[in-house]
Amino acid sequence: MARSSDSKGCVAAVGTFDGFHRGHRAIIGRVLDECHERGQSGCVITFDNHPLSVIAPARAPQWAYPRTESERLIREAGIEQVIKIPFTAELKGLTAEEFMRHIRNEYGVETLVMGYDNTFGSDRLTSPQQYDAAGEAAGVRVINVPPVELADGSRPSSSALRHALVQGDIDRYIQLSDHYPMLSGPVMHGKQNGRKIGIPTMNVDTGDLCLPEAGVYAAKFKGADGSRPAVLNVGKNPTVGPGNPVTVELHVPDMELGDMYGKDIRFEITRRIRPERRFSSLDELRRAIAADIAASRE
């Protein structure tokens, strides 16, 4: 998507923006301030795939938040245009100066707003001054945004979001991001153990999303008619037998599931109710889930 010949140019930020945490919000805030001052539009250039999937595949992380939902949050913050591009071996090979020249020529970027930990380029620049110089050579003005610090002195990051999730620390995730964690994906066929005890669940294929620690969580199912309280179970269902794979199962009380197979759903995780455990019988499991449902409605 190249710029048009009559374009005024734009102010941009580049990155994965995974989870759209408080640090990302500060960067977007600076983009919008620069847009207002310069009379230009703002854009975010982000990637379909994580850059590490090309740079160092063994270190490529799972996503802390669904990609389409991160894009929605970026737009809600006031960005007019979100440009999604694949991160390729060709992009990997560009120096910082070459990359900035590329986004200037291709997308009209005249000002680039960078977070304190934002890095790019095969020449592996290490300081804001080096990025400033590379930008000047490419015809791009570079603005560096200082880190956001929380009350405890920590800094929000996508890796911190993932760490909070795998610890099951939903409160920490919210503190870092100012929103609930979310999972999404198509409903797939399961063993229908929930139906056997009168509590049907939707088995969700969450793909490459980071999962919370095994356990039971209160959730909000995001449907066409709004949000509904739900119960999320992440784990291996030890009560029904050993050696089960990890599954993601969502129960939405009083909702007719109908034929949900293959349909994409999304839901927020609002708090952890309890850890995963093995019950002595299906009847004991049923009673525990009834208590979980009551907790999710509170």
C-alpha cells in the first residue's frame, strides 16, 4: 500500500504492538500529538508474523493477545491507518537506514516514533543517537519515547504480559495493559465430557496464543449481543483420565450452543477462580463446576 503522490506524509510507529500495553499507549499518544502539531495523519506499521519467527524461529513467542483485537485497540486509540505486512527475510536483511527509507518511500513515513526498547535493522544499532542518525540519512525524523514505569518501578512489555498469563496472574496482566487478556479461535470437536454431566462446553483452538496457567477462570464471552459471563477451563481434565492434552474449554451458562463447530469466538479472562485439580468422581466435578459458575456470575 504505497502512498499517493499528493500525500502529506504521515507520522508512524512500527512494531508488533502485541497486547497493546501501557507502553504502546504512550507511543500512540506521542504519534497523535505529532500528527496534531504537523497536520499529518498517523499510522501504525505492524506485522502478520512475529519478526522472531524469521530472525530466530526457536525464540519466537506466542502472542499475548489476538492480532485482530490488538489492531482494534490501536484504532480505538485514534490511529487512522493500521498497515499489516509480512516480516520477511528481505526485511530482515535491511539496515535501520534502509528500513526507514523503505517505509518513507512505500508508506510516506516522515516521522517515526520509537519506544525505548524498539529495535530494528540488520546493523543492530544500540542507541537512540544511532537511530536518529540513520533516520536523518533516510529522510525520516526519529522521536524517542521514554519508558512507562508503573508504581512498582516495573515497565510494561509484551513479554511481561505473557509472563503474567502463564503465571495465571490476571490482575498483573490488567495492571500492565489496562485491559483484560483475551483468547479467540474456532470451536472444534472435543470429547463432549461436559455434555455428559449437563454442562456443555466449547472447545476452542487458540492457535499461537499464549495460554494462562492451568486452572479455572471467570470469563466474558463476547457475542453479537454483548458480553455474557462464562467459565473457562484450561488444562488436561485429570478427572476424566490421565494423559490428556491441554484443552481450552468455555462454558457459557444459559446459552444455547447450537452448531458452534468451526465458528470463531472470543472471550476475555477476568479473574482466576481456582487451580486445576482431579476430583474423585464426575458428580464431585459437577458440583465444583456449579460453584465455578456461581463465582463467574459475581
